[in-house]
Amino acid sequence: MIDPHVHLRDGEQRYKESIRHGLAVAEKLGLAAVFDMPNTSPPILDRASILARLDRAKEANSSVFYGLYGGLTKDPEQIKEAVACTREFEQVVGLKLFAGKSTGDLSIPDTVSQKLVFDSLAKKNYTGLLAIHCENEADFIPGLWDPARPISHCEARPPLAELNSISKMIYLAKITGFKGTLHVAHISLPESIELLEQARESINFTLSCGVTPHHLLLHDNMMKKSDGLLLKMNPPLRSQNAQKALLKMLLEERINWVESDHAPHLRSEKLNPPYASGIPGLPILPKLIAILKSKGASPELLDRITHLNICKTYGLDIKNRPIIDIELFNEYEFNAYEKI
């Protein structure tokens, strides 16, 4: 299995998760590869920071392939350097645009700046993968957020924020002549899948999407429990109906692949300010595979949605390994999946 969406936080936050530790966990689970996100502190934006990151991965001496996304800002020169790195280093597997705020300071929320990013990528003839965190900040309702009522996080970042952001990203890619793959990360709504399916009929670029174990196995009502803050994430958990529909769509292969969005934080950072968003995701992968098998997923389907589709889209040749049926939640401070 390849996990194309993890957050290994070397830098100022390596106490939460390091490249060395994350790769060790991935190796124990039998993963073939992990692709690391750039919203670290400080973020991964230029050649120097990319080289430093790749060196750390090399020092870990792991058999797991380490891939890395370059982060994007609205500075055309920074974008130019990030694109150059995707061409120079095989391990730089793509670029990441945060169209809505998540962890870190890489958010580019306004339409003018987002269009500038797409313009710059088109001018540089970028044909690789652009992963996007799709939440439209103009649709957030921050006044609804109340830590004493954890489910209010889902209300403050409503479904409309994801749907409007996806529509806007497709439109911007279209009008700027974007030539690569636009990948919607951690999709959380069945309506988002339908949006992508409709859009594919009238575009000249590739659209893909990934879904997380938490959006497949958890739902917003679980946040009503006493430890509901542990389930805070971006985009937030959705209704049980949405969760069940996403699982069905994955089994129908209407979603390209599974990605864990592995994002460890300390328990204290989840339950108290800053009320961090994200959960450890790597340890649930063996159980997710078992659940998909129990729902009728064939070995061939599982191979496509955990390996082959990813290799094909990223243009990589990574030898698969069998995932090992063990749970490694003891590697982290809490298990958000305890009650499924």
C-alpha cells in the first residue's frame, strides 16, 4: 500500500511526528511508500528546504519510499522554484495548494491569488500533480465554533465550503490552461464526487480525488461524546449518511484512492488551545483494508485504490508490499478510531 498523504512534522514540531518515526511505523505496517505534506513549521517551499527534508529521509534508512510535496505561495518566483524541484527530484512527487486554512500558514484563500498560482503553473508548463485542500474560507462561519461543543467545528466549516472550493479550483484550472492533474485531497462529501464526475466531461486536464479512513469510518455525531475534540479535523467529519455514501463510492471505484491524512498532535493540543485539527492515521490502515474486504472489495480493487492508481497518476514505479495486520496506535498518544 502507498499512503500519498501524511504529515511528518520535522522542524519546530517534530515532537508530534518525525520522518524517522513515521517511516518506521510505515515500515512495520508493510507500506511501500508515504508522500509527505509541506505545511510544516517552517514550511517546505524552496530547493534548500526540500534538500534538507530529503536528507532527513535518507538518514532514516527506511525501505519505505519517501515522497514529498512542495508547498505553494502566491509568489511566482517561489512557484517557479517549486516546479523546478519536481523536475529535478523524483521524490518531489507533486505540489500542494491550501485553498483554505488548515494546520500551518500556507493558506491562499483569495481568488485573485489562487488564479495567480494556476497562471504560474500553466506558464511553467507544469504537468505534474497539484494536490489541493479544498475549503472556501468565505463560506466558513467562525462564530459557530465553540470548543465546549466539539461538533460546532463541523457547523463552522460547512459542506458548502468544500463544494464551492472544488468548483472554483476546477474553474481556475480551466481558464488558465492548467495542464497537470488537479487532485482534491481528503474529499469528505458524496456531492463532491458527483461534482468531479460532471466536470470531467468538459476539461482538458486530469481530475483525481482521495478519501481518508476518518471520512469513511467516522461521522460528526461521534463528536458529541466527551472526548469529541479528539475528532476535530479539516475538512471536518460529515453526517453518517455522507460517510456511508463515501464508502459505497470507494467500493464502486468512483474515488481514485485512499489517503490517511496522518496528522499526529499531542492529546493536550487537541483538548486544549489550540484545539489542533488532525489525528494519527497510519495505524488504522490495516483495519480499513479488512473492513473493505468484508464489504466485498476484491483483491484487484484493493490493489488499484491503494497502489496502482497512485503509481499511474504520479508516474512512479513503486513495488508493492503486503500490508501487515497489526495495530500500532500505541505509537501515538490517542486512538481516534477506538469506538468503531
